[in-house]
Amino acid sequence: MPNVLVIGDTHCPAMKRGYVQFLQRMQDKHDCSKVVHIGDLVDWASISYHPKAPSLRNSEREFERARTQVAQIAGAFPRATWLIGNHDSLTERKATDLELPLSALKSYKELWDVPNWAVVPRYDHVVIDGVIYQHGDRGRGGQLNAAYLNAMDEHRSVVQGHFHAQMGVMYYANQSTRVFGLQAGCGVDHHVEAMQYGKKYNRKPMLGCGIVLGGHTALIEPMKLR
């Protein structure tokens, strides 16, 4: 059974500097042969449904900057599984609002130049060695232990992202089974303008990644703050 490196939400072009190098060290440290990007690879602040500053409305500039950061991730991890998150899917959501056929859009692989990545549609999941990997905008939410709560509902181990301020592992066992919920943290820089919506909150993003060993053991690796 392979060891899996779980990349947290990156929200390119808002990815934290040094995050890719940190991920590479963790991959080597834990001998991970599989890589899962847990979702929200990109941010798309310029086309989001939230109020935005004028400086965030230039979609072309954001797209080019995001592609530069995505290329860094894809260069380090040419083969990965990418779970489409709520921010990744903004192009589809906007097209639907305009009643455009989704077939008129470029595929995610083509749009972000990740031809060798496996792309998992929004709200779907992938199972690796009995463990469910999902973005986290399906199932249970909440301020604490969302992955653990979903694992209890599924009666299977669950790995997810989506909640930037949550990172950790909790286990649950009964007479016949043991499962875990792993909240993977993220790789975003909360100082950049696109992330300023969280300025008013005391809780800040938890920088790091998740590791799943052989489908039976989960751990998190926090990224050092500089």
C-alpha cells in the first residue's frame, strides 16, 4: 500500500512562498509514491461571488499569476490526483449562471496545463486503500474536527481540506473497526490581498500538509513559520 502526500488548499496565486519545497521534503521524508491535491488549487478571486477590491478584478492578470504558481506545483509533482474545490469550479459555476454549455469551456487539465493529473469533479471523492479523499465542501462542516465528523458518518477514514484554519488527525474506534479523520491544513499566504477577507478573524490558516501511511495511519506535518 502506498504512502500518500496530501497537498492542502493552495489558492494560486495566493500560495505561500516555499510551500512547494516544503512539500517535496515531506514527500521524501515519508517516501510518498502518491500525491493528492485536496482541492482549491486556484483561487479565482477576480470572478468569485464575494465582494472584491478593484485591484482583484483583473481576471487576466490573476490567471497568469496563478498559472505560474500551478506550474511550480506541477513541475514538482507531475503526477497527482486533483479534487476540484469550490474555488477551482468557479469557471463552471459562472458558465452555468450564463446558461453556457460546459462543453464550451476548456478542461481543467488544459486550462491549468496539468496533462498527467487525474481530475476528480467537485463534490466527488476518490478512495485510496479504503480511505476517502474529498475537498471538504461536502458532508459535515463546522469550526472543529470536520474530517473526523465525516469519518464517523462514513464509517471510513476521511481526508479533506477546505477549512484553512483546521489541521490535525483524530481517530475513532468501536468493537470492529478504527478510522481517522485528517484535516490537511493549507498552503496559502493570508497576507496577500485575496486572503484579506479573513483579517478580522483571530484564527489564521494552518500551513502544512497531510500524510497517510499505507491507508492505516495518518499524520500532519506543519510548515515552519518564518
